[in-house]
Amino acid sequence: MTDTAKKKIVFVISWLGGGGAERVLVDLLSALNPARYEISLVVFQRIGVYAQAVPGHVALYDLKKKTRWDFFRIVIELACLLKRLGPDTVVSFLSYTSLAVVPARFFSFRKMKVILTEHGHLSSQLSHERWKWLRWFLYRTCYDLADLCVAPSAGVAEDLVRSFGARKEKVKVIHNPVDLAKVERLKEEPLRCEGLAPGAYLVAVGRLTPDKGYVYLLKAYALLAPHIQETLVILGEGEERKDLEDLARNLGIADRVFFCGFRGNPYVFMRHSALLVLSSLTESFALVIVEAMASGTAVIATDCPSGPREIVTDGINGVLVPPADEKKLADAVFSLLRDPARRGFLIENGRKRAGDFDLRNILLRYESVF
């Protein structure tokens, strides 16, 4: 196939931090065939743990955002860039980015397909915003003007339709992918973390933000600590780290809780853990559940909106508990720790379920909309 026959795709994201959406984007960029696609990536800021993970065949453009007031400059510069690149399709990752992509397409005076991918349960997120009515109006307008909206779960898709007026025919569910081959390789690396022994800890993975429900996880662990030997390992960074460390001290469990920060290879921690515990209050998909299943770990997750219930069949390949309920979370963890046969059953079924989200399968669904 000649270069002139390649389909031109421009991906746009604000930055390349350690979240699930950023990881999905990097995996997609790596998996797309450069013989078929001419791929560009535009970032508002070239920062974040995945900034060095962008494949070499991807043309990378940094708009050098410094303050929130740079947003208007970014829209114009993005419009000029889209006019110059002339893509067939532009794909926005994360809702904030969508606010720039839609007007940039208009000001580029170019015809191109615009796909907005939403990686959060947006109405839940906006409930904490000071100017939520303005954000609601802007997002509603963006979804109306886009050619297609991609949601990682049926719950997110329903939220876009119900709360933001997105038309059902313009919303498509494409689950987040996991590169199972990469997980299989990385989970076999040595576990390098002083003080951790295989099977002697619980693990939680995700950014340290309020919507991840770590407050309830720490309270649940405080209830468990006198009765179990397993420590608690939390992988991730975020604005809540100091508050959570303070809470662990106040609960008297600081010496048994390890805040290990962001890890590029969480799979080895998952593989050697007794359980993975997801305590989220809201999710878009909960990619970490699939990663844990692929790593050979039993999963306990909150039945929050939205995502976990679309992955986990309660009692078959994982355990679901109500969100924001430390007592029920603690009971579920204690019960599963004391039942190795049940854990083995969940692990076996979890491995099978993880195969449904393999990157190779999900990539075909993304290619069908490009």
C-alpha cells in the first residue's frame, strides 16, 4: 500500500499521565499498522508517565499548554494543525480535550470525521464541578456536533444519552483493550519491592483521587487488620496521597499500608497479590479489573457506575460489593482470603473473561469506526 493510500488519523489528548485512558491510547498507537495508517498525536502538554511510550512511527505535536487561559490559543493552533495535516479522522481522548477538538475542526475549514471518546462517567464527575451547568452545556454541544462518540462501557454510553442528549445512533460502545501478550510477559518479571512477599498482601491500583474510593478501602482495611496477616499495597499517584497517608496514620494502620506510587508494571504486583481490591465510587470501565484477571488474580470490586458489572459476573469470575460501604468490603475480602478454593475458581474464570478484551479484538472495533 502506498503512502497516498494510507488513512490519516490524528489523535488528540491533553497529556499522557498515568490513567487508564492514556494507557489505552498508547496501546492503540502501538497496535495500529503504520503501513495502513498515517498517525499523528497532538498533546496539549508533553508530560506524564506515558510521554516516552509513544511509538516512533507516530508524529508527535506538542501545543505547550501552560495555564488554563492557553485553551483558546490551543483551539486556534489545533485548527491550523488540522488544516495542515488534513486528516480523514480526528479522535479526541478525554472530555476536556473534546472541548477543543470540536471548535478546532470548525475553524480548520476542513472536512474530517470527528470521534469523541469519553473515558469517565461524566455526570458523576460534573456533580463536583463549580460551573457544572456551563460544562454540561459545552459537552452537550460537543456531543451533538461530533460524528461519533465512543464509550468504554454501556453505562457511560447511557449516561451520554440520558444526561447530555447524545443521540443513540451516534454513540458506540467499544470496551477498553488490554494487551494480553504484554501482561503475560511483564507479570513474570521479578517482584522488586522491599518488604513485600508473594501472596502476603492485597493490592489496589489506580490514581489517588476521590472517585477511586480509597477512603473506604482504608477504613475496610482497618477493620480487617487485626484479623489478617496480609498488608495493603496501593499503586498510583494523585492529589489525595497526603490525605490518604494521614488517614492511614489516624486509623492506626500506617505501618501495614504501602503507598508505592505509579508503577509501569503493575501486573507483577497483581500476580503475586492475594487479591486485587477495587473500591471506586465511579468508573468508566475499570480496566484494572481485566488486567488483574489477565495477571491471574482474584478480584473484588465495587458495583459502581459504571463498568465493573459489565466485566464481572458476581460469584463466577469476581466478587461485587456495594460502593462506599467499608463493612461489606471488609467482609468480602475476609471471606475470600479464607477460601483458597473459591479464589482459584474465580481466577480460572477471570482468565477466560480477560480474553474478551484482548487488544487484537478491540483494535478491529476501533478500526471499523475510523
